[in-house]
Amino acid sequence: MAKTLQPLLAGLVGAALALAAGTAGAGECPADQRGKDVMQPGATMPKDVTDNVLAAIDLSKETIATPDRMLRLRQLVIQPGGVVPWHSHDDRPAIIYVVSGEVHEYASTCAVPILHKAGEVTPEMRGTSHWWQNDSDQPAVLLSADILHSAADQHMM
């Protein structure tokens, strides 16, 4: 990947973290609905969602030299009624930024769906298993920055 994209990715990740700090309360599970495994797995297959990798960096070749890890930025477009299937982030941290539209998250740690709207940022880390659905009548566009094992891991969601 071109070296010129590395500062861009670093900036996007930094901006996402800064936005996350500024949106406390937005798109979060209500405190009285939190728990472990309170939401059971949902959809297991994607539906009406496109997943385009915008850029990726092999972290084993960078100064941090993280073996068998890749930093990846993707754009997800979830059509009305579309589904990002149930998946875990126990070994794949990510940050989601909602560019436009809105989408519901069905998380294992929340007994009710969580609505995420344009401009909100959501961290996905160890202990997070969830699926997403666009219940609106407009496409939802998300940016997802995640760290996965390697280019051989074709983890869609």
C-alpha cells in the first residue's frame, strides 16, 4: 500500500476515537439493559450489504511489527432491510463510524436493539458479539476500521 495512505488511515482512526469521546450516550445500550449474553445470536448470513475494502496495512511490516495482523478500512453499505450477520470481536477490534443513515445493532451485551445514527462512532472490542440491521427506508453507509489476523482472513463482518 502506498505510504501516502498510511497517514490518512492514522488520521481516520484518530478522528474516530476523538468522535467516540464526544458522542458519549449516543448509540449506547441503556444502563438498565446491559448484561452478558442478554441478546441471543441473530442473523447468520449477510443480506443486501456491500463490503468494500478501501485500504489495508500489513502491520507485521510496520514499526510496531505486529505479526500476522492487518489494519483495514472498509465501507459497508447496508440497504433497507439489509443485515450484517452475527459475528464476534473477541479477536478483531474495530471502530465503526456511521457516515449516513441509521442502523440497529443487536449486541450480546444489550437486551434491546441499539440505534446508531449518522455521525456516531462505535467501538467493537473483546466481549462484543453482535449483528446489525437497517430497519429504515434509506441505505446506511458505515466506515469500519479493524485489525484482523492477515490478508488470508477474509472476515466480511
